[in-house]
Amino acid sequence: AQSVTQLDSQVPVFEEAPVELRCNYSSSVSVYLFWYVQYPNQGLQLLLKYLSGSTLVKGINGFEAEFNKSQTSFHLRKPSVHISDTAEYFCAVSVNSGYSTLTFGKGTMLLVSP
Amino acid sequence: DVKVTQSSRYLVKRTGEKVFLECVQDMDHENMFWYRQDPGLGLRLIYFSYDVKMKEKGDIPEGYSVSREKKERFSLILESASTNQTSMYLCASSHGTGGFGEQFFGPGTRLTVL
């Protein structure tokens, strides 16, 4: 079975600073990787996904992530954050099987202050 | 615009009551999912369905059941609600098999069991 570890439960940053949210996974087979964002009192929204090909994936709102197979990581980055990026971020993994279920990490709360 | 709707945003029930949470999607997706979200635990899969009248247990099915009589609708049932089922419940849907399809989420139902 696969699993996901998000190493930080909270990441406080100042506006316009760069940020990295860390995600590591474990799986015995090839995986697909996702980052979702949850704004307060809302459901989850897809930020970006890695299926195959280029290991650097660009998503919405200026976010990007890099798939590193040797380190089993899929860290999320943004060069300059805004107050509006304050939200909870979830890393998720799925495998190529008959069912398209996702296994989620426990989430990282990004707190952007002025 | 794709949409997943959930019948209630907030729900308060008493211990022992039978509770129905309804989810409807308008994207003709084959797969539908029910998760519960708790602080520090991320999202955990309760049940999912990959076709009408089909259901599969997720990671935490105890105390829950589901029903999928129509493709667009997936219901989560708490046969006898207990206080430890107080949580945020999220419904999602996706298209196809193989694990690479994006899941689209509803806004969530915050259930309080007194």
C-alpha cells in the first residue's frame, strides 16, 4: 500500500517570501502525485498533478512541484506568496490500478502574514 | 463548470439518530467517494463507488454505509450516529480508471453529533 508524509503541519511565511511545502511518499509501484489546496470553509481544489514526463510540474496560482523519484519526494514551491495563498495544502498519491483512489497526507497549513 | 454538491453545509444530530448525507455530481463521472476530514489526520476514505449499485470499503468504513442507486448520486449513511462521528465530510467524484483522474470535491458537510 502507498502512503504520504507531509513533514510540516504548519508553515508560517511573510508575504512575498518564497515557500516550499514538503511531501514524501512510499509505494512499491509507480505512482501518480497530486497537490490539492483547501481554502477556509471550502472543498479541495486541484493545484497540480504529476502523471509522467517532465518532473517539473506547473500548476495554478504560480505554484510548481518537482517529482524526485530517487528521493520519493514531490515538494511544492512558490517563489513569492500572497496573503490569499493562506490555506491548507494536501499532497496525495494514487497508483495505476483498477480503482482511482487517492491516499492523502495529513496536510500543511500555509500561514502568510503581511 | 463542473460541480459536486452536498445536501447540507452544516448538520447537527443527536446520538443514535440515523443520518443521511447526500452528494450529487453533474459531470457523468463513474467514480464517487466519501471522505472524512479531521484536524491533524488529513482526509480518510470511508467508501467509494465505481459504478451504480457498486461500493467498496475505504480505510475507515466502520459505522458507515453507502448507497448509489443513480450514477449522479452517492449517499453516506450513519445508521446510529455517535459523537466520534463528529467531523467534516467531503464527497468527490472522478472519471475513469487507472488512478490518474482528478477528483472534484464538494464543499463539505460539517456534522456535529451531540
